[in-house]
Amino acid sequence: MAKRPTITDLARISGVSVATVDRVLNNRLPVREETARRVYEAATSIGYHAAGLIKQRMRHELPEYRLGFLLLRREDVFYSEFARELELAVSQSPRFRGVATIDFAASLAPDEIVERMRKLAAKSRAVA
């Protein structure tokens, strides 16, 4: 049976000290995002048992944003697929924790667009 990777192995592979790995694992003191990412990538590559915990802690410290998107024609396959891709991209962003709020306009009437954008803006950090 293969030996399970240790914190020392993880430190050596990621090029940081055992103390830095400990700070990343236990969310102590600020650790640069680049360093935490390097530790996470090394943990994943060697099969370190707490790689998932490192990833979770890294995402927990990211800012959280709600982004609003106004698309056309809900029933159109292109726009429904585009909405799905937007939701996926926002939820998987490595830079922030995000939620996509997507609305659909039934027409290109300026009044409708303005009203829907205002509603999205009221509950979103940014709209598009």
C-alpha cells in the first residue's frame, strides 16, 4: 500500500514551509492568494487528503457578488443555453464567489428594458 502524502510532502512539492501549509490548511493569518493556490495545486497533484478543504477555504475568503444579466427571448434555445453558460461561468469563477441572476425581456421596447434592468440592478452588484 502506498504511503499517504504528509504535510511535509505538501510543503516540499509546493515550495513553501510546513508553517505556511499549516496556515493555508487552518485559515490562519493572511496567506497570499498565489501561495494558497500553489499549495492547493500541489495538494491536488499528490493526492493530499485535505485538498478539498484547501479549495473550500480559498473560495470562502473570496468576495461574493450577485451579477444580473438581461437576455432576450426565454424560449429561444440560444438564449436559454447562453443563460446556462453564464450561470456556470459565474459560479465557477476563480476570482469571486458569484451568483448569476438572469431575466429575460419579451421585447426590445426601451421602457421594458429599462424597467427590467432597474429591477436587476436593485439586487445585483453589476448588470449586463
